[in-house]
Amino acid sequence: MMNRILMVFSIFLSVFVVQAQQSVRLSVSPAGMTPGVGDTFHIIIDIQNVSGQPSEPASVPGCKVLFMRQRKVSTISRVVNGVSSTITEVSYALTLRAEKAGSFTFGPISVGGVRSNILHYKISDVSSSQSSSNQQSAAQGSNGPVLTNPGGSDLFLKATVSDSSPYEQQGVVYTVKLYTTYSSIFDWISTTAPSFGNCTYESSDDVSHSLTRETYNGKSYYTAVIARYIIYPTQAGVAKIKGNSYTGSVGRTMEYSDPYFGFMSKMVPTQVDAKPNDIELSVRPLPGSDKYEDINGVGQFKVGAELVSKNFKTHQAAVVRYTVSGTGNMSFVSLPDLSEKFPSELKFLKSEDSVKKQVGASSVSGSITFDCTFIPQKEGDFEIPALKFNFFDPEKGTWYTVTTQSFHIKVGEGASTHSADASLKFIDKLQPVGKLDKTHKLIISKLSYWLWFIIPVVLLVAVLFIYHKRLSLLSDTELLRLKQANSLAKKRLRAAYLCMKRKDTAHFYDEMLHSLWGYLSDKLGIPTSDLTRDNVSMELQSAGVSATVINDTIALIDECEFAKYASASGSDMDKIYSSGCHVINALESEIGKNHSK
């Protein structure tokens, strides 16, 4: 009997030990840190023997939630009192930015049915960069640690161009490179868009996905290309390129002297802002361009022509196709005026173009297909003349003229049509209409007769009224911009949706950011290049938008910016796309409601 009691007690004890090993614990990192307003710090979530993972909180008291990542996973097997057990530990880091001074609590949170502790933390009104300088000036006889190296690292952005004196429409590579000596970079996002002045541009995906070592001005840095564009100056003169602003969270190593352990170091998360240098291009005009009637492209190109249609009949449409392929500004490529080149017997109607291009690290290449439609007017033998395609090669500084082949076609009789000079017959005898009687009524006494006059007048008045309302709407640019903002946002979101279906992660987040920033620019009346998170928040508050919607908007922009430089799965795209639709609908509802008041 005693043995059974001991067995039951041991089983109960072993179950209790295993259950006691389940825990969810919250702590602040770095340990002992009191963050100041503007500082970035972490709440660490340590999970032991719990099935499940924590959800990213929508808000944390006194802070702005930036992102949450899994830090580590470990599994330990051990035997206690003859009982074998496995301990699984998972750790997550919730990255925050302190925004309000005071004492706060966070939690408890629940993971897999297990509740965590309640975390108490303080936020001071002095940032860590200011407090570190105060600690340096503390008395050397203090019993606490004295910081001896508050920083010693730096970060900057450098913008370069492949050619500072290009020709008009010549492709120039604009690159933004990050240089840093910080030991860690937690996140890095752009807060504004670059301004390229009087230049068109194509965004290149050839950027760095990891840090590399490089020596600059005799000092060693970690470097990464964070942005690359192919830009095309549209006119001669000075083109000013203004870099966009970036913000990020970096790990700053700080050394301190402890009275017991000597010199030690710790890593302090620090927010940094950076902006690349501005650049001016001296754009040269195309030499000798006045000698050419048509300038059809700038770059290196090949031109081909083919007849798509094989049989030609009068009054039936036919197509001749011209293809331009090569490297250069594909958006600038054009054909000569074909309406003047085609013979009058072959009536030229229209030209439809289709562009296929690839943006590389240093140039844009591809092809443009022009499908030109014409209609033969008469039977006989005719010639589609050869076309001269004039382009300038900026690499060699030389003009080239490529002549396409001409085509001889034979036009047969098509479907019969009534010619304009068909003979008309005139009957000069009046036809009898019958006798009139006393009961006959004049047509002008009938309502149906007057309706032929009344209805057109009513329609004319309605058209003039609608036209007047349209002019009033167009004159009110603010109202027109507000009405069009939502439809433009839906078109931009459509592009992001197509990228999501293609699993095109790189372009998906570009399109989502383009949709969000573009909508906010249209709705708030602020140029995209002047938008920042701070002025967006203030403008939305002025527009009467609730704090919840404002926080959701800024959080979604941050999430897209971070995901743009981090690996993201298809499920992330689904979630972000749904959040984007929800945020724009919420903004449209609240801004529209307050605007109508």
C-alpha cells in the first residue's frame, strides 16, 4: 500500500515539475536600460515549453511598435529523478520606439494558454545619447559604472552618378550607398521619395542584400547599396537631384568601467537619420540634332519591319509591324510620322505600341513593337516605303540612321461599297396625297409635333447644366483632388495585387508604398517628396481622423518599408495587401465624413 502511495506521489510530482517548466516571461533589453523619448529598445518575450507564438501587439503604452522578430530557438534534454524531459525555449524581440515619458506597464500576454508576467518599465524625457554625455561627466569616485566610449561609430549615405555631364536622354546610373561602422543594423527605411528634377527614371532592383567591407578615405566601413535608379535628363542645362531621407535603428556599442568587473561593454539600440548628398548634372544638348528632321531615340538600337497581313483588299484593314530593340531610354523611342510617309492610296489609320523592357544595374534594355494599321483605298500595286530611324549613341557620340526595308503589295477588290459619285434619280412629278376634308387637323395642332422641339430644348438645358457643374468641379482643384484620390489609390493597389499573384515580392512592396504615399499626397494636398510620418500624423489629426486609423496607417507604412529590405513570404503579402485596403477605406471614410461637414 505504501509503495502505491509513493508511486502516485512521484507521478504527481513529475507532472508538476513538467508543468512548472511552462512559462512566458517579459523583460526589457538591454537589461537595466531606461530608454528616453526617441530611443529604440526591445521587449524580450522568452517562451519555455509552450506550443504557440505571440501575436504582435497593436500598441504598447508610451511607445510606437516597429516590428517583432524571432531571436532564437533552443532545445535541451535532461533527466531529473529518473524522469526524462525536454525543454524548448523560444525568444522573440519586440522592437519599440519610446514616444512618451513616464512609468508604464505592459502585459500580461497569453501564449498557448500560458500567461506572462506584468512588465514594469520607465521612459525618461532624455534620450540615451544625451544621458551618455551626462554619465561621462559623472564623478570618477561613483560606485556605478562610468561610460568611457559613448559611440565611436558613425553612419552616412553617399550618392553617386555614373556620368555628371551626360547628353539629353542618356541613361545615368544614380546610386545611394550606405557606409557604417555600427556593429548591428536592426531596420532601415526611407521616409521620403527622391526628387530627380527634370529627369525621368527607372527603378533598378540591383541593390545589396548583405553588408560588405570597404575602405573609404582610409577608414574601414560596412557598406550596402540601398537604392539604384537609371535616370534620363529630358532637357539640356542643370538637372538637380535631391536625395531622400532615411531612418533606422542601429546597435551602438558602449564601454563602461565597473568597480568590480573592470571594463565591459553593452549594446544600446539607437535611432539614426541620414540623407545622401544632392547632385547636379550638367546636361549637354545632342550635337548636330538640327541636321535631322526626326530624332527617334538615344541609345543603341536595331530596327526591323515585317508585314503582318498577307492578303490585301480594298477597304479592309492591314498591318505592318516595326520593331525597335536595344539599350537606351525606351520611353523616348518613336517612329517618324507615318501619315506623311504612306501613299494616299494606302490610308494610314493608327499606330499601337507594345513595350517590353528590363531594368539592369547600369541600363534599360528591351524592345518596342509598333503595329501600324492602314486601309487600301484602290486596287493595284503599291509600295510601303522604307522608314529612316535616326538615333544618337551617347557612348560613341555618333548619330546613326537605320533604314527599314520597303514592301510591294498587290491590292485586290474588297467588299462592294457605294461610291460617293453614284447617280441620283430625281422624280419631277408630284404624287397624289388624297383629298382633304373638313375634319382634317393641321399637324402643328398635335402634341407629337411640338415634342420634336420641346425634347431637344430640354436635353440642351440638361447638357448645359451638367457642363456647368463639371466646370465648377474642375475649377475647385481641392474637391477634384479629393474625389480622385480614392480611385487613383485603387488603381495603384491593383498593381500591388498583380505583383502578389505573381509572387513578385520585390515589386509588391514598392507598389504598396506607392499606393499609400500617393493616396496620402492626393488626400492631404502635400507633394510626395515632402511627406514624412510626422506631418502625415499631424495632417490626419487636423482632418479629424481617429488615432486608431492614424496608428494603423503609420504602422502599415513601416511594415512595408521594413519588408522591402527583408525576406517576406506570400502570406505576408496577403496580410499587408488586406491591411492596405482596410487602411485606405478607413481613411476615405473618415476624411470624407469630416470634409463634408
